[in-house]
Amino acid sequence: MALIRLGFGRQHLCLLRRRSLLLLKLIAVVFAVLLFCEFLIYYLVIFRCDWPEVKTPAHNSGQETLKAMFLADTHLLGEIRGHWLDKLRREWQMERAFQTALWLLQPEVVFILGDIFDEGKWSSPQAWADDVERFQKIFRHPRHVLLKVVAGNHDIGFHYHFVMVNSVALEGDGCNLCSEAEAEIIEISHKLNCSREQEHHSSRCIDEQPLPASAPVLLQHFPLYRRSDANCSGDDAAPLEERDIPFRERYDALSREASQKLLWWLRPRLVLSGHTHSACEVLHGAGTMEISVPSFSWRNRNNPSFIMGMLTPTEYALAKCYLPYENTVLATYCVAVGFLAVLMLAHFKLLASPLLFGWNLLRKLKTT
């Protein structure tokens, strides 16, 4: 009887050890997958991004260079349309991507080109305050890093050296917001023109404090007028079936009139915009390049990205930095779930049964 009890005790202890070992294996796999998909993958992907080199003339080699990050269309969900799981997933992705980029790339200034929130035009005061608090948590940054935000149509409603233009207000219909925005642009245009003409001592510029004599970089949410995305290309351009869809003025892009005014008044050397959620490069007028910055959020595209810029008063160089693809993370989780299933089947000795059944079936087919 004592031997039977001893054998049963050993068998029970062995079974307990096997189950503990299985539990440890499961915990280790789950922890490793979570660590990779929710933390490490951002470092591995963003670590490959490098700041571009800006080419400066020999006589301007002493110019200071500014490191700037440009991202767009974060679309933080609100209380109306935002499912808690969708909010948790997308906002965690943006927080990890942004914080990792700050740590690895060390930019001096970050510009977000509009549509910070998805429901800004519908939010109650309390909901708006909650959204702002979440935004400040996700996009927290050290004091030495400057963060600037351009208003988008989802932020304030659909009415409609850097020049940040509230392009939502360029409707041209005489509304208070539009009139104020246009008046400010005209004033900036006057100052820029005086800086360009300061060597000629124009009488119109006597009382003006001169700005640096360089063409500005125009930052706005809406892209300048273009017919469609038909000429856009690249992995993060609009899908092929959407590229030929005509753009609606004042909805998909600025009106032709507002675009011409901005180009005429400001004469920018570069334009950066958002809104379309897809990448595009467009050459306007007298050779002004516009870059449409893709969305920063998985909610809008599988392969989000941001722009890295090195800028001097006269030159600039841009590079694109991709974030982890959402389908890569989902595929990793699927593989992990499959591996865990195999691990459990093998532990309970259930994995051999279908294999043995298949082997016996093949033997029977051969004999017949």
C-alpha cells in the first residue's frame, strides 16, 4: 500500500511539474510577443530612419540647420464614434511611435498638420477637454522640443522660418474667421516682401521690422488645389482605384482661387499639407513643391509614416520614415496564437493523433 501511495505521489508531482512547465512556456511566449509587437518593433523600424543631408552652398556653410518632424491626421477618436478598443489600439500605436521617434531621432521641432481629433467639430466642452488631455499625454515631449499644431477641418469645423496657415479658414466667403485669416496672411505677405526688398529701401517698408530674407515653408492642413491624385505614386499613395477621383474644391483641397492667392502672397519654397491621408508630390506654378504627408495613424492606413526635414534659411532636404505596418503586427499575433495552440496540443498528446490518422490512411491507400 505504501508503494502504491508513493508511486501515485510521484506521478502527481510529475504531472504538476509538467503543467507548471507548460504554464511558464505560455507566459514566456505571450510576454515575448507582447514585448515585440507593442514596444520593440517601433525601435527596430524607426531606428532605420536617418536624417537627410541638406546641401548648402560653400559661402553659406555656417548656416544653422533645423531638424523638423512633420506628421498629419492623427484623428484621435472621441466619445461619439470612438469604440474603446479602437481608441486603445490606435492611440497606443501613435504614442509608442511618437515617443520612440523622439527618443531615437531627437528632432528640434514637431509640426502636426491638422486633424488632431476626429470629432472636434461635434465635441461638448467636457469631451473636448478630455480629448485635449489625451492628446497631451500621447504627444508629450521634452521642454526643448517645440510642438506646433495646424488646425484641420475635424478640429474646428468645416467652415471655412514657417508660415502656418489655417487653411480651413480660406473659404473666401467673408466669414469672421476667414476675414481674419486672410488679413493675417496679407500682413505676413507684406512683411516678407519688405524683407525681400529691404536692399531697395522701399518706402512701403520704412516702419516694418525686417524678417529673414528667405522664402518661407508653408504648412497647412488642406492641400493646394489639384485635380486629383492621378499623378501620385509610391507605396503610401492613394489606392489605384481612388487616384482618378476628382478632388472637390473646399472639401478635398483648397479652391483654385485660395491656392493661387497663397502662392502669390507668400511665394513659398516648399509646401507641406495633410488631409488626404496619402502621400503625394505636386509641382505648382513656378516650381513650388508640395508634399502631402500621409496619416500617422493605423486607423487611416496600414503603412503610416512621417516626414523628416533638415532646413536652413535657404535650403531643405526631406526624408520619409515609415512606422510599423499594422498587418505585420497582426500577422505576428496570429503566428503566436498558432504556436501556442500547437504547444498545448503537444503537451496533452493530442497533436500526434491526426498525424497518426493521416499515416494510417496513406498506408491503406497504398495497399489498395
